[in-house]
Amino acid sequence: VRVVPAEPAGSPRTDGLDLVHRPRRNRRTDWARRMVRENVLTANDLIWPLFLVDGDNLRVPVPSMPGVERISVDQAVREAERAARLDIPCLALFPYTDPKLRDETGSEALNPDNLVCRTVRAIKKEVPDIGVLCDVALDPYTSHGHDGLLQDGQILNDETVDVLIRQSLLQADAGCDIIAPSDMMDGRIGAIRDGLDEAGHQSIQIMAYAAKYASVFYGPFRDAVGSSTTLTGDKRTYQMDYCNTNEALREVELDLEEGADMVMVKPGLPYLDIVHRIKETFSHPTFVYQVSGEYAMIQAAAANGWLDGEKAMVESLMAFKRAGADGILTYFAPRVAEKLKQGRLF
Ligand code: PBG
């Protein structure tokens, strides 16, 4: 590179850096930027998590997740209609469980008329063409807030898996399309696959929360489902250590071997390296969960005027696409889908 002396200030440059490559050429105009754009975000990339609550015509704000509410079954059906209009392909359901219905073994998970099963039936009846994903884990139902059965301070693995199979079957019978085990017990994907197949549910998909880390970013979610006050201790004996990467690849490998159709990484933005490595290594459908704490951080900063919330939302979602994600579970789903309907985002 040849550098010529600078021109006197104010006069246009007649000569300059003798550059062959000027990457800025492709960024000079909006049309040129659009022409060379490498990734896109569409409504097809979105899975919308909904929090359910018992009642009628009810919407209860979740304080730590501004803009998110717990909603009753009838409202969930309305939201499913809205999601279908917005071309969002899939909803994910999470129940808030009254403390009175919680117990040591999470037995409400096995009630065929629990809130989740009733909501699946209602949505499938009114909006049959939208996908419904059900989380499989016991934490919305246990008095101790853990995802599995607790005995003498230990989370039992194999005994928990037995219950998770039964929980999955009830959700499948209710009409859900995707079973998404989020409990991180060993061997649950294979066991649930067998259980579903034996019951004639061969076509129900499994999205494994394969690389789910023990994360502080789930805090607001635990408020939303009512397990933050009940949770005793932490989940580090089953959720992954956030110091690790190779372990995530191993978890994904096992879940795929056991029959997972899709895998998921969770949380999202702080774990883009994991998303990228998993997609590069396995080339399977790979999803990512932009979790409650990530949502809350963006909303809080926006509410304070510290950053532009709309722009932060769009940029964060594009980051997942760039990392290689095939889809994103995000509380921003309806908002970003509305924007996509109105026009271009970038
Ligand atoms: C339950 C579950 C959790 C989330 C999804 N499923 C919480 C946890 O593991 O404690 C978190 C989602 C979020 O934070 O948005 N097994």
C-alpha cells in the first residue's frame, strides 16, 4: 500500500490510498447492502413461548418480563389465531401452576386435564394449522421447583424419566406436535421416543433441549411459572456447566443418537459459540432459546432509554441466524412478526 501525503485540509483528495480492495463499496447504498446481505430473518424462524394461567378471559402481567403476560386458555386460542395470521409456525406452552396444585412429585404433570393439555386441545380445535410444542419437565409442578424427582437432596434420573414418558404421552394424546424435554435427565430422549412410538405417536417430533446450561438468565421465567419462590438450591447436577463446550457437543450427539429430530441450545445470545459449533458439527435442525433474562435485559434497557429496544430486538435475532440457528424461541416473536408484516427490517 502506497501512502501519499495528505492534501491540505478542505481540498478534495485527488489521490489517496492505492487500494485494490475497498469493502465499503458494497456498503455505500441501501440497495447494495441488501444485494450482498448474507442472512435473512422471516416469521418462519420464530417459535413463540406462551405462559398459561387457569381462569377465564385473564391476562396477568409478568413483572420481570415487561410486555409478557400469563394468559388463560381462551386468550391462548386468540394468540394462536394471531400467530397464524403473522405466519409464526409454532407456539411453545408453559403453565403457571397454583402452589396448591404443586407437590413433591409434580403429580399435576400427569393430570390429563391439566392446564397445558386443555390448552393444546383448545388450540388444536380452533387453529389446527399451527404447530404446538410442549415442554417436558416437572418444574412447573413440583413443590421444590426442580425438573425431576427429589430424594434425599438428589434428583433421581431414571425414576424421573419414567414420569417424563408419561407426561409426554398425555401431551401427545392432547394433540401436541412437538415434545420438547427440557429436564436434562440422561437417556430421556430415547425413552420418550420409545414410549411415543409404542403408543402410536410415531409422527410426533422431538425437539431436545440438548445443550441446556445452568443459567442465571432463567430467573424471570421462574417468576412467570411460579417456581422462583419454591426452588430450593440450584440445577447444576443436571443442567450443564457454562464453562464447557465439548460437553454440549456430546449432549447433542447423544440426543441425536436417541432419536431427537431437532436440538436446541439454551440460553441464546451468551451461547452463540455453542450454536455455531453444534450446527457446524452435526448439520441437524438447530434451535436456540432467547431466554427470559435476555428478553428482560433488552426491555429494561429500552425502558430506561439506554438503547433502542426495537433495534436491539432485531439485531439480537439476526445474530442467532448468523450463528447458524434454524429457528429461535423468543418472547419477541409476535412483535418482530408484526414488524416483518409491515415491511423490511434491515
Ligand atoms: C424448565 C424450563 C426453564 C426454561 C424453559 N424450560 C427454566 C429452568 O430450567 O429453570 C427457561 C426459559 C426462559 O428462561 O425463558 N425446565
